[in-house]
Amino acid sequence: MPIPSIGAGPSYEAPPQELMEINQKLYDYLYMLHIRLFGASGGAGDLDSVNIASIPHSITSPTAYDHHGAGTHSGLDKATASTDASASTVSVSNNQSAVNVTSADATDLATVITLANEIKADVNTLVSNFNTAEAEIRSDVNQLVTDLNAIRTNLNNLKAVMRTANLLAT
């Protein structure tokens, strides 16, 4: 039996003959594996020198393509880059003007006019506060909808890539 050598095809032409004398079934089994992997005397097995030599190997940045080619694992392609959805700051400010009536109870026409004018000013302040709060809430809701749409788009992109890679059922 020849001495095994590395790098020139299979290390052994066949399993060691000595095994045949020890256990015929073991020898037959190993011979069958050898033929399957390396082929018979110059034939082509799954791991013969022709198949091994045809596989490019990258040591610095190996990928699935290094071993199987782009056609075999095209599902491993990266999806196009998408912007990550980021959380927006959404809050309604609490800087509204305080409103309270401080005028004395109306006992004559002058205090009634003063009280009415103060109530009018307070109502105007309340309306202004309401309009400011409504605008802030509307803006915040629109921002939330924008963020949710970005999340939906990113999830759909992820699902599409996972389907392409056969990691998710269609």
C-alpha cells in the first residue's frame, strides 16, 4: 500500500488491505465510502481532487459562494439597504398659559365690564392653548404614522429577503 500524501488527490487509493484480514465487512464498508468520496482509480467521487480543486477558497472573507457558486445560494444575497426606523420624539408640551378669573364679583356696571373683559381674555387664552395642543398632537400623530410606515417597509423588506432565502414560507 502506498504511503498517504496530502494535496495530490486522495491520500489512499483504497482502504488498507490489512483491514480485510481483520474484518471483511468493515473493509467493504470503508471501500464503499472511499469509492463514493474519491471515486475508483482516477474516477470522480464527491471529494476527488477535481471537485476539491474547482472550489475557490477565500481565507480572508469566506462566503457561501466560495464553496458553491452564486447560482446555488442566490437566496443568501443581501437585500438592498434600507434606513432603519428610528423612534421620533413625540410629546405634547406643557407650556400652556394658566387661566383663572381674579376680578371681584360683579356688583355694579363697572365690575361687570371688568369681569366680562377678564373672562373674554381667559377664553381667548383657552382657545389659543387648545389650538396649540391640537397642532402639537396632530404633528405627533403624523410623525407616528411616518415611523410606523417606515417600520412596515423594513419588515416587508426583511420578509422578502427571508422568502428569497427560503427561510420564510411564501
